[in-house]
Amino acid sequence: MTNDKKLKDIHLNDILFLDVETVPKTEKFSELNDNFQKHWEKKSKFFRTDDESPEDVYQRAGIYAEFGKIICISAGFINTGDKKTLRVKSFFGDDEKQLLEEFSQMLHSWDKTGNKILCGHNIKEFDVPYISRRMLVNNLVLPNSIDNAGKKPWEVKHIDTLELWKFGDYKNYTSLAILTDLFDIPTPKDDIDGSMVAEVYYKEKNLDRIVSYCEKDVLAVTNLFLRFRNESIIPFENLEKV
């Protein structure tokens, strides 16, 4: 996690809570160039059934940085003043390079000392690697907060709520939705989940709806972290959009 620090020892002001939304890089499989159609055919053969074509499973391409792109990154900061609130800033749009540049600039200004911490659910296996890969694809320099090259595991200052819940057990994945229900963390009842993001983006062209979903996930992971510390959660009405 974060060297030898326990959860209670970490200052809340030093944590950025993070969530990412991704989609396939093109709406349709046929819109990929010939090389990437062949790459996806090889990649997808490991999980598609005999009666499924590469095109049939293309909606899953968004989870792979080689075949997808980022359309939203939401970052939350806890305000520990008189009223505990979560201030959320979202970086979103059709131009992936631009949103990554803006997110990178924020990270640079926020973590000048190199002592800040990123927190998310499955952040070590998905969010941070995905952001890092897409930054390199877009010819961007990795901010110190996510540049883990050459670092030992205990030198990586990321808190993964999925990892915390595993307690060393690596056999199972537990979703954020399950854990919020398990810990009685109220979440707004939306008509969208992660499996619908690509359709909402490409078919409905409703990016605002996706941003709202992403921001609510940031609140959910923040409250899960607070529950892991046996602290009171932040109600939805205390979510402040920047």
C-alpha cells in the first residue's frame, strides 16, 4: 500500500480518489484499420465462444488500452473543514490527448513533493496502468504520481480498495457495487453501469451522463475507504463538482 503506514495514519488531504471511464477506440469493429482488426481477432479468441466473431465481442475492447481510449477521468479531494465534503474535478471529452494533458497538469501541480497518494478500486491493475499506457500512446510524459518504472512494490504510493479487501487473498474479484452494498454505503440509483458506457457514448452521444456516473463512483470509492477506516461517510449532497 503506502510503505509501512496504516490507513489511520494517512492524512485525508494527501489522497486523490480516482475513477476512469473507457470505450473502444472506434464505434464499430469495421472502423479499425486492417492491422488492428487482425490484432483484435487474435486477442479476442481467448474469451469469445466458437459461435462469436471478433465483431460480436468488440464492445469489450474498451477495457484494453491497446484497443480503447479514455473519455473521462474524475478525481476527488476530501475537504476536512467544518463539513466533510468531496470536491470532484472531471477531465472528459472526445479528444483523449487533451483530457490527459489537463489531468497530467493537475497531477503535477497537486503532487510537487512526490508524497501524495492515489486511491481507487482496482486502481493498480486497471486505472493507473490504463492512464499510463494511453499517455505514452499520446506522446505525453508520465507524471511522477503514476510513473512506477523501477519502483519496488512498497514504493508505489497507491491505495487500492480492492487489494485492501482481499487481505492477501488473490483468488477473487469483488466489485465496488458489492462492497458499497455490503457496507451500507448509499449510492444514487442510476440507469447506467459500466457495461453501458460505450453505448451511451457512441449511440446516445451523452457524455454528461457518463461523467456523472464516473463522479458518483469516485464518491463511492471514497466512502468505502472511509468505512475501512471506521469513519463517517460523505453523503451525496456533500459532493461538490469543480
